[in-house]
Amino acid sequence: QVQLVESGGGLVQAGGSLRLSCAASGFTLANYLIGWFRQAPGKEREDVSCISSNSGSITYADSVKGRFTISRDNAKNTVYLQMNSLEPGDTGVYYCATTCTNIRLEYDYWGQGTQVTVSS
């Protein structure tokens, strides 16, 4: 089976931390850009972060700079998103994908998402 699976979401108080994982099954992530996206209820999906195949290029949305850190371990077929100093505005479903463009195309792999809820 070929899929991406996000994990690590949950309920956390403002100021807390979570680490999300994006694990590949049935294929290797080594040659793929991996992007993190999120979607809050009633809002459009938005970019969160992107990492190149060799970690040489990393980008963050302005809203998460200084608080979130993306990393990858290609040997484990996993990309991580460390989220610190969480705010209620970070609430949403977080997705990872084999693209850093916020367009869902049939030939890209997307995970099912993991819920992050930040309470105040």
C-alpha cells in the first residue's frame, strides 16, 4: 500500500507543544519535497511549511515562523513538524503531502490529516 500517515495531533493548551509525524508507507520520501498544510473549520487550507528532499531548502508560513520546526529523517521515511508555543489560531487538521504547492492533484500523495486543537 502506498500512503502517507500523519500522527501526533491532539488537544493541547495554549503555549504547549506537539510534534507531528508524517510517515510514508510503500514508497520512499528521499526524493520528494514534503509540505505541511492545515485547514481550520470554515477556512481554506493553508501552507504551513515545506522541506526539500535533502533538507537544503526549508520554508515556513509567516504565522508559524519561530514557533514551528520542520525536519526529516529519510532513513525512517518520516518528516516531522515540531510545534511550540501553540496558539488557538493553530487549531485545524494538519496534512502532509508530496508537494509544497497548495493544490491537491491526483498524482500527489496526501495524508488523511491529524487534528490539532489548541485551547486557551
